[in-house]
Amino acid sequence: MALPQQDTHPEATTDIETQRAVTWKAVTIGLILVLAAALGGFYARHILHTTRLAQNHLSLAAVFPFFIVAVFLRRPLRINRGELLVVFSMGLIASTLPTYFLSRLISSLAVPHYLADPTNGWAEYTHEHLPTWAVIQPGPALTWFFEGLPRGESIPWDVWIWPLLWWFSLLGAVCLILFSTMVILRKQWIEYERLEFPLVEVPLVLVGREPEDRSFFPPLLRSSLFWLGFGFSAAGILWNVLGYFSHDLPKAPWRLSPISIGYGVSPIRMALYWPIVGFTYLIKLDVSFSIVFFFILAVAQEATYNRFGLKISEPNFAGTSFIPVGWQMMGVWIVVVGYGLWVARGHLGNVWRKAIHRDPTVDDSDELLSYRTAVLSFLGGNLFLGGWLYASGLELWVVGIFMPGMMVIYLGITRIIAETGVITIRAVMLPQVFTMFAFGTDVISTRTMAALGLSMGWHGDMKTTLMPAIAHSVKLFDTIKGQRRALAGAILAACGVGIAASIFYIIVMAYQTGAGNYGSQISGGLARGPWDFVVKYSRSPVPPDWRKLAFLGSGMGLTTMLYVLRARFPWWPFHPLGLAAGAAYPVTNVIFPIFIGWMCKFAILRFGGSRTYRGARPVFLGLIMGYYVAAGISFFVDWIWFPGDGHGIPFSD
């Protein structure tokens, strides 16, 4: 299928002249947004029961507070463009932490002993193998965490200090690995390959690009087309906000009836998520077309297998609704990441020569860290993380599988988001699951199985993760001239303060109101799942599953073929990243708005050309901002008038 010529957004790479980006004012405001995201994410989900502020890779907790700062506080506080980008990046990083990451981590400290009972087998298969420094031991402190403090008692911090110190060290190593990885890859991704990074359009819209423009609002916010899209996207949410007070008002729908293909096939969800439409308009046509095409192909594959009664296994923590497709997708991600590193081999060689041999011909003066610091940080972080995992109970050969698998997931998610603009995607498979079924649980010791369950607390539910936020921050900083080394401090400060504040708040609120009331992530199905899973396959070990490995190989082969065809035939319409994202959950929930966005861009380019495309961009940027701002207003209405009984505004599920 021939696709129209498309614009490459040259204006997105315009440098923002600034002499003062990392200032005390910027860092102070940034830390305020860090605390708002770190505390608000947990509060909104578990206490207020309203829109989840931290539920995707460009969350409401990052965008709405920044909108207030950039539009209404910018002039009174005299904040320049560089400072605004620092503020946004710090809030973006913190918004990935509180729920899907740190709530699950705290759960992994507390759940193993408290929720163990004679029927689930946790005590028999895990307790003697879990290191005492990694989990909270039975006793009043653990009971009060789930049931609330008795009157007159204080939070028993002495029980938590030692485990938290060890977990903080692990998190520090992970942050160091991810940050140094992005420093090493920055020039390759941003300057050489020129990845799109559609999500950075949101902060760039709000800060503007013309340094000489002194008006109150950024230029795009003075466009009538922007407000047309803004109003269209916001109207339905704001109408429903009025309905919070009057149930007689009809509700504006954002979910249509799903399309049912037939028995045994997951229905296709039809959701009207306008920011997804807006972001899809910003990406390349072949990418968005491929996402839709390969989603349909995955549905057809599921239908075929179910039609003939072929079953590979029950669900096992794959990020797809159909297990064979999950293993195929893991093969796809391995090739996507491997191909990206192969393309970057020349640059990576330069980085190594500069870091190890001090090659004077390689310039790293404009990087956030020197290449030597970045490489040593990457190696040191991996060495510490490997030792930590070994001490927690993983056998060395499992560590050798787990850590590369972890990096495939992190790099895969980050690369996909940077090129496709999807704000919501999970890991298609966990390295723990890959290890267990690729090699068989019959060769994995019970101690290692328990440690794999423990590791799912920090590398499990990957709906939000730190590396994409760091990558987009690095991309934003690429528009700032100078002070690059100081920008690294802002990123690391956001990581450290966000992690500490989130963990502190989760523990305090648990003792005040009882973590047993917080549901799935802390005491429900998501918290129990990893332990039930490892106990199941410890009780009944399985050999390597060659059927799964065959699907893994088919995914690797298909992706390799797509790369070869794209290199040989420039007109080839199918992009490997469409295959990598199309069947991944919860991209599958937003395939309808992706299709709408692709169709709009296709029609505009076909009948209007690049000039019309550029002229229509404000409408689609308005669709994005209108949804975020209206969802933020809904959150504050719930906070004031409906605490504990809120109304969620969905972005993906």
C-alpha cells in the first residue's frame, strides 16, 4: 500500500536559546511537581478513588501540573523556557514511580508473610528462601501495616529501615543503569537516527519556541485551530463532570460497544481516547498503519488457533491476551533491540574508545555525563545489581539471563514509545517468565524460584517505567544549549526524591488507613499473583516449552524479514515497530483511536499535502491538551466534592 509523502517536523528540533536552565528556582518548582506526582499518584488511586494520575508513560500527574505552571505561573514567577523544560522533566520522571512501580515493590516486602496461609503454599515454598533483609518479618509491624495502627502506637520504622536501605540500593543501581544507558545512546537516537519522540510535543507546545515572543500565552495556544481541537476533546469530559452533580444528565460516551469477532477471540475495544488520536497524527504513517495491521493479524492468528482448538498453555504473565502472540512479541522485541544496537555499533565503538582509551577525536563535551562516567556507571550499576540479585537467591546462570532480558524490556519499551508515541504499553513478557519456560522450572532451584517472585515487585507490572521518562527528558534537554552536566543532576534529583517520597507516603498511609483496603496492587490479585505463580511451578515443575520457543523464533524471523525488506524496498509499508506494538497490551485497547489518527493523517496528506498537514497540527495538539486539562479539572472536582467516591477518566483501559 502506497502511503503519502509526510512531513518530518523540522521545527521540533529547533534549539531553545537559554543561559539559565538549571537554576534553584527551576529545581525548586520541579521538586514541588515531583512531590505532587509522587504523593498524588498513590493518593488518587488508593484514597481518592478517582482518575489514576500515574497510569501511563505520559501521565496526568506530569502534564496537568505543568500546564498550570507553564500557562498561568510562568510570567508571575519569571520562568524561562529552559527552566520550564527542567520542571517538566522532573515531574515526568516522578510520575512513573508511585503506583505500578513502588506500590508493587512495597507489596513485595510485606505480602509474602502476611498473606501466606495453609492453602496457598507460600510458607512451604518461599519463606525459608526469602532473605530476612529483603522482606518484613511476621509481627505487629507487619500486621499493623495491613490493618492500621492501634490507637497510641507509632509507625515502627525500625522494622523497615534495614530492608528499605537494601531496596534503595537496588533502585539506585537501576536508576544509574537506565540513566547512563540513555547518555550513551543519546547522540545515536537523537542526532543520527533522529527518532520522532512525539510525546515531547506536549511540553514544547506549552513553552513555545520563539525566544523573542513575550506574549502571555505560547504561540500555539493563540491559535483558533488549537482551541477547536481542545474544545472538542474536553467537551465530553466536562459535560460528564456536570453529570457528577446531576445524574439526570445523559453521559457522553468514551467507550463504544466492542466488536466481537467470534467465540474464543478477544473483542476489539472501541474507545474514544482523543489524545491517542492526536499523538498518532504526529507519527509516521507507516508506523501507525503497521500498528493497526499487525493488531488485526494477531487477532486473526488468535481466531485461527482457537478455531482449530490449538492451545499452547494457560496465561503466564505475558503482556498479550494470547500466549503464542506474547512469545512471538518477545522475539520481535529481541530483534528490535538487537538491530538498534547493531545500527549503533559505530557510535558505541566511539563511546568505548572515549571512555576507556580517552580518544581525543571523540567529543563528549555536550553530553549529560562524560562517556567515561557513563560507561563506568553502567558497568558498576550492572555489577552491583547482579550481586544484589545473586544475594537475593538467584543462581548465577539465571542472573545472566535475567539482566539482559531486563534491558531488552527497558530498551524495547523506550524505543517503541520514542518512535510510535503510544502513551500506554506494557512489557510483552517478563524476563522471569522467559527464564522459567525457556529453560524449564525443573532445572531452577526452589530458592531461585522464590527470588524470581521477589523480583517481580520491582520488575513486574511495567505499565509505567522510568527509562522512557529519562529518554524523553534527554530529548527535551537537547533543545537547551549549555548546562548539560547540570541537567543530569536535575534528573537524578527527581529520581531520588520521587522514590523516597513515594515510599515514605505509601508506608505512612498504610499504617494510617490499612494497606488491606488498597486492593489489587497492595493486597489483592496483583500482589498475590507473582507468589501464586512461582509456587504453582515449584510444586509442579515443567520442562522447557519448545512450542513457546518456536513462537519466539517465529517472531525473531518475521522481524528480521521486515528489516531486510525495508532496507531493500523503500516503498515497503510495514514497519517492524508496528509488529512490536500492535498486539501488546494495552495498545490493543486503543487501536481504534490509533486507526482514526492514521486515517486523518492519511487523508490530509493525500488530498492536502504537507502544507495542509502542518496547518492542521494545532487541531490534533488541541485534542491532546484538551483531554489532559479536562481530566485534571475532573480530578480536582472529585478531590473537593467526591473524596473516596471519585470518577475515573480513562486514557487506555
